[in-house]
Amino acid sequence: MSNKIRSLVIGILLFNFFSSSAQNIHLKTQIYQIDSSVVTEIDKMIEPFNGKSNANISFAIYENEKEFIRKNNAPALSFTSFSNNIVAVDCLNGVNEGLGFFLMISKDTSFVNLKVLSKSDSILFRSAKTSTLQPELLVNCESRKVILAHDPAFAQGEVIQGIVELESEYFYELRNNNEKKIKFWIKAFFKSEPIPINRNHYKTLVNRFSLGAVEYFSHSAAMFDVYTP
């Protein structure tokens, strides 16, 4: 195992060990693709949000292999943090309740999971029937595809652009005392803003976000920074 992959694996293991959102996460790395032509498509998908969002997520929810919810072109926020030669992209379409992905990239591989979040006591998640219910969960993927617009320079302040498409494994959602076994398909176009966040200036956005949103993404970045060697 190369030093680059070893650093990524150690970082992921430590992040998952200390993060309450990780349950039974398996390391499934893959080589990401580089395709500069996706910049035009990313801009086209994000442009309708007029600088208020820097990601676009379409998703479908399945139960027993049957689709029962689909939504296209939902606005989302995407923020990036750096540690040594690893970059993490955290993307969600809501801070109080949302879905998206958590992506980690090194110079020669990547690792991505579906991410679901709720701040309501009536909506909780778990990866298996015997697992503990919790408000935030990283879910393994049955399939995944990562395309980046350019090779990351792993430099503080860098904007990371790309497309993530994934299909998650099944997991459990408890909503208003009704538990379902579900899975997600998502496709996200993102132009990820660097962290730390200066609330008065963004590279990709015009909004000043609520303190809760800033605190959430900053905390996520801090967890990544502390537990990545």
C-alpha cells in the first residue's frame, strides 16, 4: 500500500471512528476521473440558483426496489476542507434536514458516501436494524462515480468542481414512529467552496448564511482536520 493510500485509509478510519454519523462503513476506494469539459455542465446546473447555492442535487428514494420519491435540481451547499494531501467535500441540500454526499480525495483515489441528516427528533437513521438510531448517517454505496473538473492541487482556498453519482445501500429511516428500509440514488453537480468560511466573502456564492449553517460545515471541517494525519 502506497503512502498516499495509507494516509487516506488512516484518515477515513479515524474520521469514521470519531464521527457519530458512521455506522458499519466499509472502505471502498476508486480512481476518480478528470474531465475539464464538465465545467460547462456544472455551471449550467448551478446558474439558476443565482449564486445562492453552489451545488445541484437530483435524487430518488427506493423502497423494495421501487422508486417512490424523485426530485430533480434541488439547490444545495458544498464546502471543502483540506488536510495535507487529502481534500474533503461535504455537500447537503439542507442543514436542518438534508441529503447529499461526503467525498474524500487523495492524489490517486477517492472515497464517497451518501450523507443524510435531520435535526428533528422525529426523523432518525441507522444502517442496520440492530444499530443505534441517530440524526446523521454516512451510508455505504452500491455504486459510485466521481468526475472532477481538474486535478486537485490540495491547496487551501482551492475551489473543487465535479460530479458525483451514487446509489446507496439500504438503510433505515424512522420518521414519525414509522420505520422504513430505503436507499437513495443521487447525482450532484458541485462547485465546492473552501473552508474556513469568511462570512463576508465567498468565492462561489453571494449569500451570507445563517450562523447554524456556518457552524455545521465548520464543525464538519474541524472533525476532518483533527482526525486526518
